[in-house]
Amino acid sequence: MILDEIALYTIERVKTLRASKSFEEIREAALAIKSEKPFAFEKGLVNPDIAFICEVKKASPSKGIISGSFDYVGIAEEYEKAGANAISVLTEPKFFLGSDKYLTEIKDRVKIPLLRKDFVIDSYQIYEAKIIGAAAVLLICSLLDTNKLREYIRISDSLGLSALVETHTEAEIKSALQAGARIIGINNRNLKTFEVDLQTTISLRHLVPKEVILVSESGIQTIEDIKMLGQSKVNAVLIGEAFMRSDNKAEVMRELKG
């Protein structure tokens, strides 16, 4: 399964990172950074209308290369001008062809908060996210048990970072809530099969308390999709491919906002 492959690769990747800079060094460096706008990501999703998290993504295991030229800074600037509430930046290097430098360079050019979208399997990566300029980290329930989630949310809190806790099943939502998640993402894509179904969000929505921010992720393409999710009181959507495949991202945003 692709998720297992990504996790195994990430374990080796973090080993290499730890060898080049110790855990103590990176932790101290992250804690030394003053949070100018703590928890800006989650604050940006509190919106009367559905909030938009727009993704900067070059490739994916299921779709291959999505953006050949990939002017990542220009894409991020387009998103901000189009009215995005936040930007998700893929930093996973092997399967998604991401890079930390994408996030760092985007941070220098936009004012809206950035989610570091990667596969966190070690607290080292959370401290790293703070250093490269992220306002939020992604924590995936299928990679982390409840105790790890709780620990990683606590570390994120200590850094002023928001944690988007990604789920796909009822059991994962329960785990996220037990861990203290304030933002829960329901991924409409099954990370084991990569099949997408928006009904995943609709059917699981009742499990997420109203005080918890709910984000629907993956497979959102049309205004009809947005309206359907709005009727289910979804707070935000994370959209990548619909934007990345378009040459006019502002127009896509206008269409999706109706």
C-alpha cells in the first residue's frame, strides 16, 4: 500500500535529518522563534462562509506530475489574491516531489497562513515545520495512535502551530477527539486505495462536534460539491487538483464560491 511505502521512506528520511542536525538543536531553534500570530491557521478558518485551503502541489502518487512548470510562489500569490484563507504546501520529496524550500519561499511572499502538508511520524518534523515558516502541521490518524496524536498536538500548541488532524473513518475521528484535536480533516480519499468519495465527509460529519473546525479534503471539484458540503455545516475545504490543473486559479475560485 502506498501509505505504508511513504511512511517507511519518511522514517529513513527523518533518520537522515536527525543525523545532520540533532533533535535538541532543532527543538531549541524552533522554541526560540517567537510566534507573531499563534494559531493563525485555525483562526483563519473561522468564517461565516466555507473557508478555502488551496494546495500547492507538483505531483501525487495517484496522478503523477500535476504541474510541469510549477511556479510555486506565483501559484501561492494567485491563491492569496483570489481570496484563499490558507495555503497547503506539499513538502514530501519523493512521492509528491515537494520541498521545504517551497514553503519557506512562499512564506516570504504571502501573508495568509501556511499548512505544511507532509507525513509526520516523528516530533522532529513538527519543530522543523516551525523553523521553515509553517503555521500548521498535518497529523494523519492512520499513521499515529491516540497517544502520539495527543503528544504531537501538545508540541504543536507549545510552538503556536495549529494541527490539522486527518481522518477517514469513525474510529479515527474518535481517536482525534480523544487526543484533543481542534481541527479535524475528513479525507474523502482512501489513502490505502486512493479512491475518492465526497460522501465520506457527509456520512461522518455528525461525529465531529460543532466547536471543532471541520475540513473536507480531496475530490472537491464543483460549486455543487461546495454547496453539498455547506449543507453539512463543513467549515472549510482543502482543494488541490481542481486549482493546480487550471491556468486561471482566480476564475476557479470565483466559480467555487458561486
